[in-house]
Amino acid sequence: MHRRLVIVIHSLDGGGAERTAARMANDWSETGHSVTLITLDSAGSDRFRLLPSVKRRALDVMGHSSNPLAALRNNFRRISALRCAIADENPDRVVSLTDKTNVLTLAACRKLNVPVVVAERTDPRYHQIGRVWSQLRKRYYPSAAALVVQTGAVRDALRPMMAGRSIYVIPNLVGPGKGARPHLFEAPGTDRRLVGSIREKSPDPFSVPDRKRVVGMGRLSREKGFDLLVRAFAMTAQRRPQWDLVIFGEGPDRTLLEQLTEESSLTERVFLPGWTDAPGEALKSADLFVLPSRYEGFPNALLEAMAAGLPVISSDCPSGPREIIRDGYDGLLVRPESAEWLAAAMDRLMRDSDARRLLAEKAPEVLQRYSPERFYARWEAVLDGRPEDDPVFGDC
């Protein structure tokens, strides 16, 4: 069925939700839908490419509010801009991603008579968006045509708020689909391995041959737990002198991570190169992947690492990793918020190549379990308005 779809997200400035939104837009446009992707931010911040068949509308209404009155005024401006942009497109369905953007989109569509499907991309039990935004979410989410979450635990937590509206569980996807996968922009002549917010003086983690590498990947922010990973690596570094740690990403915790690295005297073995242009390429440099998150939605980076055939370790944090990793079979789960437990698991795999190999052999099974075909079949069911117990959702 041909549909006119509008996808709304705050920006395309890196991150898992942004990457997923760009991929959905590309894949849906390749399969015959008319797709418009709207961001609150300007196009100048875009990191992800869209196909020419995707219409791009950047509203350029992001920005910092200096006080509560300014925030109220700016949000009314965002709602008005969204309402006009969505009305211009006259869509059959609107799909909105991420919590605050979902609230603004639902408010903008209140009088447009268009079904809005909102998608939560993290675990709202742990990801705090502030008292006012939480109240607005409770007010507006029941007006959505449906809510999409990534795990059953999040669905159960949000059920009381949705006043009988459908809540669908759709985990993330991994692997090539029918359409083009988005990737990060890169400047001409830039080293393809290391693209984005790389500082000129950052050392090259690939300059020393014959090293083994633990790799982490994600936004450098507290919920991702990279401070725990640096501390865990420091506990193992002396025993495993042939190993380095590379953390791809950018974010507010960069300074903290640099300080921890200096305090541990590991500046020649811990690297923070910034964003990478394509996760798959970055993962080719890895011998072990570690996800140390304090909480998650449904981590793309973990899926990508397993699809690449890497042995993986993840914290058993709320929502996400336990649905992906079958502990001891295709990866290891460890106690969350514990650098000591993380270090013990890392040391075990760093010293045992056979254990790494056995986990790596099973890891690519995620390509079948979380395939694009299953992902889009579930989304089509949501857009069709089929019930939550439709068989297509049976194996989520």
C-alpha cells in the first residue's frame, strides 16, 4: 500500500534514534512510500544522508531557552512550525521519534486529524526528561494512534499511561535492507575510519600495528557508562599489555573520560577518536566489543557488533541487552554499574582467544533475529492499525 508518511525527529546530528529515523525514511521511500523527514533542528547539523527520494524539511527551531518563559514561548513556536509543515505534507500517517519531540508532534497534530504513531527510543523508567515534560507526556501520549517501544518491559511500564491505546514492541533492526542505509557525512580527503568530531591532536588508535582492541561505541554521556569502561580497562591493562581501548563517539562526558585516562596513565592506550563515519567499518578494527551502559533502549551498537561477528560483553542494564544477548552463548552479561564485574569479564575474554571465538561464531545470529524484514513487517502492521496480538509481533 502506497502511503504518504511524515517522520519527525529533533535532528539528524548523530545518535541511534537519528540513524534509525534516517534509515526508515530511506527504506520506506525505496519501497514506494512518499516520505518527508522533518527535524526541529537545521539541516546544517545533519550527519546522516537521505536519499533524493526523501523530502527533507528542517525547521531550524531548536536552541537554548534562557528561562521558563522563553522555553514556553519557544515551544509554542516549535509546535506552530511543526503544525504548518505537517499540514503542508497532508500525510496519511505521522511517525515521531523520541520523547520530547513526540509531545511536540502530538500537540502540533491535535487539530489536523492525522494519526500519529509515537516511538520511545530509550527506557523512560530511567531516562529523566524533567517534571514538566513528564506531565506533558502523560497528557499527550493517550492522543496518539499508537505507541511503539523496543521491549516488553517498557511496554508494561507505559501501559497505565496509554488509556487503552495500542502499544507495540518493535526491537531495532540490523543488517542491510531494501533501501540505502544512512551514513555519516564526511569531508573530502578525510580518513574514512575516523570522521566527525575528531580533535586535531587526537592520537590515531590504528597507528600501532599488531595491537588488540577493545571497542566501545555511543554517545559520550553518563547513561552509556563509558567511565565504567575506562575504569574497568585500567584494572586489566597491566595484565594485558597487548590490548588498547577505543571508544567511538562524542558527547558531554569527553572531558571526564580524558581525565580518567590521564589519571590511569593510559593516554597511549585509551583513544577517544570521535564519531566514526560507519559503525561497520569501525568495528572491523575490534577484537572485543563492550557495552557498559547504565540503561538502554535497544542498543544499535551492540546489534552492529554482533552482526559483525565480534565477541561482546554488555552490562545487564534495564531494557535491551538481555533481549539481544543469550548469556554465555553469543555474548556475556555482567552486573550493571560495576567496573569490577566488567573488568573480570573483559579479562576473561582478553586472555582466552577460544572463548572469544566461540561467542563470535554465534553472535551473527542477530541478523536473523532482528532482520529488516521483521522490523518493517511489524511497522507495516502498526501503520495498518492491526491489533497488538497480531502474529507478526509474536516473536518480539
